[in-house]
Amino acid sequence: MRVGLIGIGTVGGGTYKILTENSEEIFKKTGKKIEITMVADTNLSLAKNIVKAPVTITDDATKLIQSNEVDIVIELIGGVGISRTFVQQALENKKHVVTANKALIAMHGEELVKLAKKNNVILAYEASVAGGIPIIKAVREGLAANKIEWIAGIVNGTTNYILSEMKENNLSFNVALKQAQELGFAEADPTFDIEGIDAAHKITILASLAFGIPINFDAAYIEGITQLTQKDITYAEELGYRIKLLAITKLVSDGVELRVHPTLIPEKRLVANVNGPMNAVLVKGNMVGPTLYYGAGAGAEATASAVVADIIDITRGSTFNIPTLGFVDEYISAKKILPIEEVKSEFYLRLSMSNKAGLLAKITNIFAKNDVSIDAMVHKEISDESKDPDIFLITSKIEERKINEIIQEIESLPDNKEKIIKIRVEELN
């Protein structure tokens, strides 16, 4: 099986390394020799430094795609511009395609899947979600006997590293971000990570696989971690919770939830204890119950491991009868993606109020008349630094629209000093 590699950067270099160093192991598992015959990259000097074998190196990806010496095209340049064109060209030239490009699949997966089917070739994308964790295969194949009820995951290593450092070392967000950049866990422009967009790409793909719905990235609710403070991380701990950027999709009676946002998770949950740049995905099936998948969500060799796994599957011929999106085409149907205002959650709220007699009674009365209970509440002690200490609490489950009305009513009290901080809570039972 002859492989053409477009992009010899971090993941491309890792893919080349695995296919060369593990070639004997791979042959034992496929019965076929898999070799890289062509590499395309605009940085020819970089490609020549990495590729030592007698491989054709070019800066023209179209030449690689059209070559009779290539059976599988590996797209590892990222983005949704020229990469989309290359993938389309490869499928139209009846080449199998393997990609790690989550944005491409999340935004254009439907059309690419149809194009692959039309040309009787495979579009494989295991590496697009959670790096080296085989979560696509787990949801699509390993849990195929189940009706998936929900998926919740830490699927962005950059934000998980930042939140871990804020908790463990009492760092501010900006200091933790700078540290992540210095260590190579965050890009120079970290917007896609810290604003939750990268995680939303990934949970959009998983939602389609889990529930048999079209890929619909535009419907996802996305909220990043830039507004989180050290204070809320500390208060969450006092209540027995950890804060993580969680990507969540749930099948509910009136549709599908599809959301990414900071979330309080009980500290006793395994996923709450996933720290540093690691990823973890929790999948709840109606028969198997909750299953947890943990590992490196990024990095050269971890992501390349998933890329090569797809190459191996194609070489074995084992993916031809597996629906690309998990469901037979005729059973993929649209469901309502709930706007965040209709989603029900428990909520952590932090209030900054003037410390006056009867204050707590005013607050609890507002909740009571709206038929919402308070599961936990802490009123911090008065100190020399603060004569008006914080109040923080966790509510019972309530529709987001309703909690927003309650917050507005509390903020209208003359004793209120600042905008109320709101973070969603997931028990993950």
C-alpha cells in the first residue's frame, strides 16, 4: 500500500517515523508492506531533513494526488482552505484519504463523506478527535450495540493544562497561558483552544457518530475559559468540584444538546482528575453504562498513531463496510439542536453583595418563588480585606433561560455590587 503524505510538520513527521520504525510490526498486522512513496510540503528543506528514504519530495500537492504511485493520501496541513481542496481532489481521483483535520470534518464532513462514497473510497479521520485516543472507533464500532445517551469529554489539552496550572499552582489565567505557550502546549495564537472552538469541532463530530445526526458545527454552543478566575477555581474546590472545559453532547427527549463550556465536575469523578495536557472522554451507553477513554490528545506520535491506525484499517480492507458516520445513510436524520437557553443544568453562582442584615433571606426568597432549590451555599467570613464577602452556591437543575431571569432579579437588588458569575455544573452520573 503506497502512501502520499501532504504536510511533514509535527504530525506528518510523527507519521513518517511510525511507518518507518514500526514497519515490521505493521507488516505482521496487515500482511502487506505500507510505504511512503511521496511527500508534499512547501518547505522542501524541512521535508528533506525528515525523510531519509528514497521518497519523491515535492512542493506540489496536486502532483502527489494525481500520481499513480499513491493509493492513500494523508492530509496533515490543517485548516479548511487549501486542505479542503486537496481532500476533494484526492477523493475525486479515487484515492483513500486519511486526515487529522477536525475543523475540516466538523465543517465540511457531510460533503466529503458523500464524495468518498461516490468514488468508492474511504475517508478516515480517527486522529481528528482526541489525538491518540481511539474514540471514533470506540463510539462507531466498539459501542455499536448501544444507544449512546451522552458523551462528555476533555478534548483540548491546551485548556486542560491551563486549568490544571491555575488549580495546582495558583496561577492566573494569563500566566498559565504564557507558560503553556513556552512549553509548546499552546500556539502563539491560542484563540481556537482557549475560546473552545477546537473542542467544539471535536464534539460536533462525536455527536454525529453517537446519535446519527448530520454534522452541524454551527449549532454548537461555545464558551471558552478566558473569563475564569482563580477565585472560582478555589471556591469550586471548597464545594467538592473541579472546573474543566467540557465538551458535552446529550440525547434528550426534545433533541440533542451540543455544547462546550467551563464546567464544575465532582472531584470524585475520574474525568475531574485528568490533569495537564491529557484528554479524556466519557461515553454513556444504555447497555454498557459509562466508559472512559484517557490518553494523549495531541503531539506528534500520539496523533500520528491514530493516523497510522487508519492507514492500517484501509490496508486490511476492514473499513469498507463500516458507515463513515456510524449510521447507515438512510438512518441519518436531523434532530433539533437545543439552544443553550433550553438546556437544563445545575449552576454554580458567585455573588458579590453588600453585607447587610436580611441579605441571605432576600436571595433565598428569589430562588424559592421560582421553585429552585439551593443545594449548597457558602457565605465567606468577613475579613480585614473584605467587609462584603463573597457568596457562592450551587442550584438544583433548572433551564438556562430561567436561571438567567433569577440572576437578573438578584443583580437588580440594591445590595448587589458586581455581575454574578455563572458556571454550569455536570454530575456525570
